[in-house]
Amino acid sequence: MKNIAIFASGSGSNAENIVRRFEHSPLARVRVILTNNPSAGVLERAARLGVESIVFSREDFAGGAAPVLRMLAGREIDYVVLAGFLWLVPHTLIERYRGRIINIHPALLPKYGGKGMYGERVHRAVVEAGECRTGITIHHVSEVYDSGDIIAQYCVAITPRDTPADVARKVHALEGEHFPRIIEQEISKL
């Protein structure tokens, strides 16, 4: 059985969907949820779901992320998932999990990606640009924000009347439908 670590900075809805996907799976389980935000909603979700959670600091992540790497090694983590995690991942962590660390982005990359492009900022930019579609991108993580190899993309239509909140709801539905399944698909290749 493979062990998954989830990194999240916010409410944790994607993390919860992933935990539930693997609750009874013979393939993998979510072993730990890590966050850089001590007030993140993901901590309450982790407690409710019975998953260990860890809050780490900028210092734990800086200079090669040695403390975080030790946390992962101590839990025999095989696969890392970023689910609403906003910090750039250090090279040493990417190297340790090369090909086994993925992220979800709330737009069709390469558009609307990069540093500072997350959540409502992305949805607002999509609406302001007059896009007729958007979606999600699930991709491997590299040393540059939102630039790793794309694993999968899923689209949704946008109407001229859609607000950023409308777009967020549509994108969130895609995330719930596809992200856990793609994680399972990728882990089954290990």
C-alpha cells in the first residue's frame, strides 16, 4: 500500500475528497496532511476524517525543506499531492518525489498560471478576459509555478453572465469529479 501526503493551505475540500477516495482502497491511503497555515480549514477536516495533520513554518520549508523531508520520510510517504498549496516547492522536495508530486490548478494552463495566480484571482482573470471556457489542469510539479508536465485537463463552459463565483463553482465541481481519480490513476502506475 502506498502512502500519500497532501499539502494544503486553505479550506481543504480537495483534500477531503482525496481522503474519501482512498478510505477503503487497497492501493493507497492518505497518511498525513501538511499545511503552512495554522488557521487553515484543512486542519479541522483532517481531525474529523481521522488523518494526522502537521503545521509547518516557512523555516521548515526554506533552505531545502529538510524538516519537511524528515516528516515525510518518517511516515514512509510514496506520493505527494498539492491541493490548494500556495508556496513554491523547494528543489530538494521535487527531486525526492520526482514524477510523484502533482498539483491541481483552477485554469487551463498555460493560461492564468504562475506566481500569485490561485483561487478567485484566477477566476476573476478568466471572466475579465472574456473566456468562453475554463477548467482544471492536473500536472506534475516542477521548480517553476504551474509549469510541470500536464497529466490531464478538463473544461467547462463559461457564459457571458457568469461571475467569478459562478466560475469557481463550476471549476470546483470539476476538481471533485476528476482530481481524486487522476491521483489514483497515477499512483497505480508506480
